[in-house]
Amino acid sequence: MIEVHNLNKRYGRHTAVKDISFEVGSGKIVGFLGPNGAGKTTTLRMLTGYLPPTSGSAQIAGYDMFRQSLKARRHIGYMPENVPLYDEMRVKEYIRYRAQLKGLRGKKLRSHVGEAMELCSLHEVRRKMIKTLSKGFRQRVGLADALVHKPDLLILDEPTNGLDPNQIRSIRKLIKRLGESHTVMVSTHILSEVEMTCDHVIIIDEGRIKATGSPSELVSQMRTAGKITVELKADATKASQALSQLANIKKVSLDSTDEGWSTLSILVDAHTDSRERIANLASEQNWPVRTLHRHTATLEEVFVELTRKD
Ligand SMILES: Nc1ncnc2c1ncn2[C@@H]1O[C@H](COP(=O)(O)OP(=O)(O)O)[C@@H](O)[C@H]1O
Ligand SMILES: [Mg+2]
């Protein structure tokens, strides 16, 4: 659905997007994740034909975005970062107006407007002036506008930005629902958002792609795959030393002690699990164990790992 090859964007001397390439298959919800200033909006504006790239190419639904932009754009529903809405219009009137601008007429106009309003649950506010709507409803109006011409691809730039937690939950639910009938590319700087909504993640930082994969793949690709917590009754220093000698152990540190029990954090190499070795060592040494737990890395930790400057 989306194919991007070596896309670059320079603003004067500053390069906002550096040589990025990626593909997005049909029917996926893809998260485009990166901190503020990473180049998300710049990339999405190039993909939707609003900003010419300095170099590189992008295909949307098989059409070259820069040479066949009208055809490509017919397949895209775009919701920009700050949805520009006409405050003085009523909701339904506005969606109708936007649909007309996109070339819809007659029966098709009526049915498409109805379906977009239905999909975004706008029926109850259809006669309200846009200026009286909450931010959550304004985002729904923006979404209805983006999908009223029935594009197969939705490109949404930070759709939950500035919403309160309830509004975020409901927009997130709506995006999941839209993902059942559309390919969705959604940008965000909030990690947990991606973990909850997306099948695939593209991580961007300082204009470059740092990683791509499913949320669980990214977690498993981490260089420092995991941490094990063990709580045992032993001399903390002696136990730390012995544990450090085991295979695949990077680092052992003491978290706390409590009436003879020591809680140790053990950093292990990627793709290893040393729990069995730890249990065997404890049993050889006659150290009672009351916790032995392996933590799975969160996407948050992956992101820190991938975007840290070292
Ligand atoms: N019109 C512009 N002129 C100059 N620099 C810009 C312009 N738009 C964005 N930038 C710069 O490009 C970088 C990427 O911005 P942007 O794509 O908006 O990032 P994001 O959406 O990830 O926050 C930032 O450093 C930003 O300051
Ligand atoms: Mg942005």
C-alpha cells in the first residue's frame, strides 16, 4: 500500500528526513513513532503530496506520489496534525462540504456522508456548530472528513494529541475499528499508544528510521534482552560474585536486603534465559529462593535503547 524509497527532505541547511525507506502492506495498522522533531509530520506531508521531497520516491497504492499525485491522493485520507475545521459550520454540513470538494455528488454524496458520520459516531452532534464541540469530537470530525471519499489508506498525524484520557481511549478504539476496513498509518510520540493499537511499528528519530517490526519483535530485538530478579537467603556479596560467573550474565546488582533475604537484579544477554542456571546454583549452595522472575522488556525500554545517543 505504501512504498517509500530513500526519501529526503531538507529545509535550508537542516535535513529533517534523511534517506528513509519502508513499506506498509495492505490492511495493517502501522505506528510511526518518534519524539517531537523526529520528522514524522514532514514524512507524512510528503506521503500525502502536500510537501515535495528533496529527493527520493513514494508509491501509494501503486501510483507514484510525485508523478501521479492526483491518482495516488484518491486512495489517501489524511488527517493533519492540527485539523483545520470551519468553526462556523455545522458538523454534517461540513462533512458534506468536504465530500463535495472531493468530487462526490448525488446519491453517493449522501450515502458516503452518512457512513462517515456513522463510523465516527457523529450522529448526535450532526447539527452542532463545530466551534461548540469538545476536542475529542473535533478529532472525530477530522477523521470523518479524512475517510468520507472511502480511501483505502488513512494517514493520521498524532490523532490523540491534546486529548484527555477518556477521549484518547475512544479515539484509539475508533482507530482500531477503522483498521478493520482500512490500512492505517498513525504517527505518535507516545509509546504505549503503539503497543495498544498497532500491528507494525516504524521508529524514527532525528530524521532516520531506527527500527521496524511488530511491537513484540522490537522487544525481542533488544541488545539487552532482559532482567531477572532473584530473591534468596544468602550473603549478598558472595551471591553476587557467584551469579556473575554464570554464562550470559552481564551485570548483577543488589536491590535490597530484608532479614537475611537479598534481592538481586541480573541483567542478561539478548535471547537468553538464565533462570535454570540460577536455580541450580542456588540449590548447590543451599540458598533458599523465594522469587525468581524474568521481566519482559517493554516497548518503552526498546525505544530508549534504540534512540539513545552512544
Ligand atoms: N517548515 C519548516 N521549516 C524549517 N524547518 C522545519 C519545518 N518544518 C519542520 N521543520 C524541522 O524539521 C524537523 C522535523 O519536524 P517535524 O517533521 O515536524 O517532526 P515531528 O512531526 O516528528 O515532531 C524539526 O527539527 C523541525 O524543526
Ligand atoms: Mg509532528
